[in-house]
Amino acid sequence: MSNLNSPDSNVGHQEVTSAAEADTINTRHQRRMQRKKALMDEKIDQAQRATGVLLVHTGNGKGKSSSAFGMVMRALGHGMKVGVVQFIKGAMSTGEEIFLRRFPDEVQFHAMGEGYTWETQNRERDIEKATLAWEQGKKFLNDPSIGLVVFDELNIALKYHYLDINTVIADLDARPEMQHVVVTGRGALPELIAIADTVTEMQVVKHAFKDGIVAQAGVEW
Amino acid sequence: MSNLNSPDSNVGHQEVTSAAEADTINTRHQRRMQRKKALMDEKIDQAQRATGVLLVHTGNGKGKSSSAFGMVMRALGHGMKVGVVQFIKGAMSTGEEIFLRRFPDEVQFHAMGEGYTWETQNRERDIEKATLAWEQGKKFLNDPSIGLVVFDELNIALKYHYLDINTVIADLDARPEMQHVVVTGRGALPELIAIADTVTEMQVVKHAFKDGIVAQAGVEW
């Protein structure tokens, strides 16, 4: 694909220099990649324990729920069964809900909120709904045939004390050993972060919203 | 569901105080939620422009690719067609690939890398593969029937100069007006961030890897 290294190529001084430079760049790149590979291999060798993990997606940026649903897609690809409970949202019929309801044998989906909290403006009703949603969540946490459980926007329910954090932590701790759980929502409580295995904070660098672009199907919902 | 507000309830002084406190908490909560709703309504009123958006998921944390695949799920739920090009990865058969190949009429999927860059250790071959992958990407960018295009790990290909950022930006700019694009990968170039509508940085708060937990199906791949 390139004759830069061919001794027979009929090139002037300028091109010979370029060829030498290209060689150096390629060699340096190769050495850097070899070091990187050695480091990665070492890390991977050290990480050998397979166990159910608890992941938390928090922060003000976009991608907390969508990342959880990307994991649902991964899990389904690997033949795992999935349970989803959507807290707080739920009144909105989102794209992921429409899609996941096509696979009733693989995904159990429960959207139990009544719109965002600032739509309901009724604390008692929110608590009641969150409690019912957690009852459903506990069924998933008691079912070892479910490989991945998503608690979408649970952090909001915890932040507003709609649910008791200690009860939630106890139920999470009692789940089957190989079951993975993802919790999403802004303002994850420190108690939850403390017991989580992997925590990602989604930070806003910029958002289309601020440029007057409306929330759109396939992007925000 | 509660008789806290009933004047007939036969309760002592302690409970009356609690009832009054609960009332205050509920009222304060309601006022806060009303203010929040007013603010949200105002923002939503201002954001009215519907247009294809360019999203970038970057940072060292988990969730960049999975969030893009969550958006694929949303888009499919809304009946949109989707194009996916996976740069750099590709040799690994991931859960999302296995899953998305079940929907050949809705999703065109192209995984064109040969494993992570530190696996190939050959810069020329990486450039060749990335160029081929971008050719496929351009076909998606020229097809108005595709509502969402995912360029998974494109940032890596740009960071290592496997592709020219100016060519990529020109091709992105020339896409159909209503088409959404998501680009993922660490180290997004400033030129790409400058033209993006929504940029999220996924930051590591903690990662199971460091506790010796291996990368697992349904979680990392």
C-alpha cells in the first residue's frame, strides 16, 4: 500500500527525508502501543474476579439513563434476562419503553412514576408510587434468573427521601451474587456511592437545550 | 391514605406537632416543585427548534458507548432507522452487536476495526481500516432515511490522526438536516467539541476494575 520503505523507489531528497520521518513515527507509535498493551494486559491479569456489580450513573450531564439502556442491549445480546423499573419518569412513553416491550420474554419493564416530580407536586403520592416501584424492584432482586436490573432515576427518589436509603441498600446487598444492577439519576447519595462498584459522573460540557433546540425523539426520549 | 390532617383524629400533643411539621414539609415541597416546574416550562418554551443534533460522549469514565447504544434503542422505539460504525474496537463481538444484528431492516451495523489500537501495533493498517470505516460512515451521512448515526470510538481514530478532522467535520456538516449523530471515545478533539450541540464528559468516580473485578458480559461488552 506504500512504497515509502522500498530502496528502489525513485524519489528525491525531500521524499527520502519524509520516508525516514514516517518510519520514525511508525516505530514510535508501535513502541507506545506495545507499552500500552503490556500495561493493559497486566491490569486485565490482575482483574479476575467475576461477580455481580453495582453501577451508579449520576451527574447533571446527558447519558445516565441511555447508558443504562445500552447495557440492557448488551445483556440481551448475551442472552441475559433483564428487569427495568423506571422511577419518577414513567408517564412519558419513551422510545426505550416502546422498544423493550417488544421483548416480553427477555425484559420485564415497569414504569411506575407519574411524570417528573415537578409535574406531580404532591409529595405523598410520589412516596406511594416510589414505594410500589421498589416493591417491584425487590422482586427482580430476589430472582436469580435476572442477570441485569436497571433502577432508572432511583437516585431522585432517594434524594427526595421517597424511599429509605438503608432499606434500599439492604435489598441491594441481599441480591443474587452474579446479578448486575445499574442505578441512574442526578445527585446520587454518598451512602449509595460508598457501596457501588463503578460510579460514573456524567458532566455537561455543553447542551443543545441552551441553543434553543427542543428535546427530540431518539435523543432525549 | 393518612389522617394527619383530620381535625377529628384523637392524637396527643406530640403527634399534633408532627402533623403540623409534616404539613409544612409537604407545603414547602409543593412550592419548590411548582417553582421548578415554572422554570422547566420556561426553558422548554424557549427551546423550540427541531434539528439534527451532533452529540459527543467523551471522558475516561464508563458509559460513552453504552449511552450511544441506549440512544439507538430510543430511536428504534420511535421507528427511526439507525446506522452504526464501530471504529477501533470491532474485533470483539460485543453484546450490542449480537443484539443489533437481529434487526437488519432497522439497523445497519459495521464494525471495522481489528481490536483495540494497542492490539494491532501497526499504524498503517489502523489508518487503512479507519479510512474504510469512514467511507461507510459517509454513506450513512448521505442517507436521509437514517435518523441516527453512531460513530463509536471515532474520537480515538481522530486523536491518533488516523482520520483528518477537517474532512470528518465537513462530512458531518453536509449531512441531512434532521439526522442525529453521536460520536464516542476518550479525548474528543476541541475542533469536534466546537461544532457539537451536546457534549458530555463521563468521569470516573470509581471503577470495579480497580477492585480486581474482571470486565463482564452485559456490563463492559
